[in-house]
Amino acid sequence: MFPSASSFLPRFHDDDVDDVGTLDPPPDDPPTPLPHLPPTPASSHHDSSPSTTSSSVDSSSPTSPSSSSSTSTHHSDHGAAPTSPPHDAQQLGPRRSTRANRGQPPPRLNDYVTYGVDAFVVPTRYKQAKGDPLWDAAMQTEIDAVHANKTWTVVDRPPPEVPVIGSRWLYAIKMTPEGTIERHKARIVAQGFSQEQGVAFDEKFAPVAKMATVRTLLAVASMRQWPLFQLDVKNAFLHGNLKEVVYLEKPLGYNVGLPGQVFLLHKSLYGLKQAPWAWFEKFQSTVLQLGLHQSLNDPSLFVKSSSAGYVVLLLYVDDMVVTGDDIEGIDHLKKGLQSAFHLKDLGELSYFLGLEITRDRHGIMLSQRKYIGDLLSEHHFEDCLPVSIPMELNLKLSRESGDLLSDATSYRSLVDSLIYLAATRPDISYPVQLISHFMAAPRRDHLAAAHRILRYLRGTQDVSMFFPSTGSPVLRAFSDPDFAGCIDTRRSTTGWCVQFGEAFVSWRCKKQDKVSNSSTEAEYRPLSDVCSEVIWIRRLLGDFGVTCTIPLELFVTWCVRALFGFTMFVPKTRLLTSSPSRLRLVVIGISQAN
């Protein structure tokens, strides 16, 4: 049976009524009494007559046993009508918290801003978006762009043996760097997963700018005081010309032509396998007609050199960075691109590929502060305790470290985000490459190492890369491997970085392809890689009209110095057979460095 209501009241003896607030309930009773509980009338013929004594006292109460037994009222198992408690007991209220912030939200929630829920709801189907004024306007904007670009014509359905690609609507909300809504975006996307290479398309990959090229361009622009501009092409993939015959089903809600008819595509469309290459091919021919030439060191870099100065354009899909000291040439380039594409001039460069760029008279600062904040919020680490180093000292991870994760999706997403973040944070390059080795079967220890990187980013969120406006065009390279650092394969880890002036423009941390038979061989491999990178950067700087100071400076460890006779002879140098000729060509222009 459930206990009667009076059993939840505080137990006390008649002699202790004046001190009722100081007596604790017995251990088997709930800690918080119900206040002002009215007496319950008898409702069953099994109940005994109401008692006229004070509240019942438990026989196990710490008060006198004889008193308790003489004053308690006994009830049957079916329940009995309890008596009302004394007046002093009725005035006893529930226990209240004495904390100062009782009834208030925790301090960690004070920085959150609440937006309307509907503003961030992204539909996944056409039926969900239909009828919403914001999404209807976004879909109409997409249809107008397709019509203005003459992307397709309505034709009769081809024979059954000719494939017709399906289509669908995709929706997204574009945000500003400050986190506010910029616009609602709708896109007609072809379901290109049904295309077969060699039948429906040939080439599909398009070159994009290397992050080392982006950093080198910023370093040169800062050193030479070049202005930086950003351009964006609206609906870039719609400008590519198709060489293949492609039929497309009508998207939902777009009723044009007769029922059963389809679209014959003349321009590329988002979702087609060949769309990236078709767009780049169109852009390349347009830029070459405007007088720029394509760099041999990076296919996405276009340069024009004249007596008036330099005009440099760097393309990453549909985002462009334009710089140089030929202001008239830059204006001519903008007008030419505006006439060929639907171009949007975003003014001075401030936000590019998730990179936040700020500039003052001292130089250019490159950071990913917002990206780090979003990453911490996504994994609930925005209020974590920061640490001073991204990885524990002498940490060794293996494939068997810890228990397997039940769901590896979150781990893989986190590592992918950290890999992109390493584009501006060389300080996390080594731990990120270490945890990226276990993407196939991550374990608890691997996740703990990834979480430690997040804690390190929490304390260094405002750290930026700095490209000073002063300095000499000197290239320096640093190389040092981790010999046999991998427990599972005993392979070494290559580590090197390249500095232009006072700014780092390129770095890499990667596990070597083969097992090194000696520490000298392990150090020789990154030396060969960094020499190749130095040669490439020198040629890239030549596209900007920058001539590096000779000789170059290469900082290496003692084993590699011994290889060239700087200090001592190492007997195992005979094992070094990887790319020796390439290194000998570079050693001529490298000075000895302590």
C-alpha cells in the first residue's frame, strides 16, 4: 500500500512541539515535507475512527519508545484517516535553497542569443519550402538566373535508351562572418550520381588554389603594400559550356512546356560531374583573353606583368583574390569579368574560404577565429578548461589504444575540421596528423587526444598568423623528422616548414611512405621534400616579380649535416637512395646553418 499523506509529515513527539523545526526526519522518510497538508477524511468502512490525538509518531522514531507507543494511532493495511498536524507543524514550510543564484540560469548561458526558430529551419524537400515567402523568393531568383544564362531549352523526351538525369531543389542559409543571416539560397541540382564516366562526361576535376599559394600571395602583398580585393561569381557553374548531350528532368514546381517534356542542357549545372571542369575552362579562356597568363606553378594563378606593374588573380572555385600595383589594370580586369559573368565585387579582402583577414600599417593578420568558435560550439567545448599545449608530452597512440567508439561519425567530422584549421595553425599540424591515422577505427584514446586539441584551441582562439609589411625576401627552411614515431608501422614522420621573410608560408607534417633503416635516412627524406618545396616557392615568387636572396638558408639536424661533411661522417649514409640527384642540385645554393 502507498503510505498515507500524514507519513510524509515530520515526525515529532508531543513534548518536542516547540522545537519542531530543529528535529530531522528519520532516515527512511523523504527529506522534504509537504507544507500545510489538510486532514484527510475517512472514506472507507475499513478505516478506524478519527483520532483526536496529535500527529502519529513512528515507532522507530528516535524519541522515547514508550511515549511513541502510547500516543501513536494504528491503522489497518487498507489505510486510515490521518489526523491533522499541530498548528506549529502546519507552519513548517519546505526547505529552500540558500544559493545566491537560485532560480536563475547558469552563467554559461548568458552569452547565448536566441533567434526565431523559423529563421534557421532549412527545408529538405520542395513541399517544405513551398509557400514560405523567403524560400519562394530564393527559388524564383534561381529560376531567373537559369533563364538569364540560357542554361537549357525545353524539348521532347528522348528515346528510352538515352538517359535522362533527375533534378531536385537544395536549400541553404548563407551566414555572414558575424553569424547573422545574409540570405536564403535555393539551387536546382542535377542528380549526377547516375552519370557514367566515358559516356556522359570525360573530365571532371578542376584545379583550385593551394593554401601555400594563398599564404605566399598574402606575404608578398603585405611586403609590397599591394591592395587586396575580393570578387565572387554568382552561379559560377552555370557559365560552363557543355560538350556532351545531357537531358534533365524538370524540377518540382517548375511547370513549363508540355507534360512529359524535359530539358536539354546547353550550360553546366550544379550536380553534374563535369560542372567544375566546364566552369574552370570557361573562366580560363575569359581571363586569357583579358591579357593575363596562367602560371606554370599553380594553374589557378593568373598574372599580368607590364611596365605599369603587376596584376595578380587567384581563383578558388568561384571566389577570387585580385591584387597588384597596377590599379588601372585591376579596374580593367574587373570590368572584363563583369561583362562576362555575373560578378559581385566584395571590396577589400576580409573573409576568404573561412579565413579572416585583417590589415593595418604593420602587416596582414590571418586567423580562423569564427571557424574555431563554431567548431567548439558544435562539439560542446565552448566552456571547457583550456590547456597550454595541444598534445601530451611523449604521447604515443596506436591502433589498439582504448576501446572502440560505437559511432565514429563525430570523430571523423572533428578530424576533418581540424585538418582544414591547420591551414592557418601550424602549431597543431603534428597532433592533427597523428589522430588522422585512426579514421577507419577510432578509439577512446584517439578521441581524448582530439578533445585535447579543442581545449588548446579554446585558449588560443585569438591567435593569428602575421605577415609583416617589412622584411627582406629571404627564404628559410626548417626540417626535422620524428624517427620511428609510429608504434604500429615503425615509420617516421616528416616535418618541415618554409619561411618567407618573417612569415611562414608552407609547412607539412606527414608519415613517411617507407620504413627508414636509420635516423639519417629518416632525416634525409624530409630534407628532400623541403628542398622541392623551396624550389617551387622560388618559382612561385618569380610570378610575383620577387627575387629571393641567394644563398638560401636550410636549418637541419646534425645527422643530415654530417651527410654533407659539416661535422662528422655517418656510416649508414650508403642507405640513402631516395632522390639524391635532386638534393645535390639544391645544396649548391644552400649555406651551412648552425
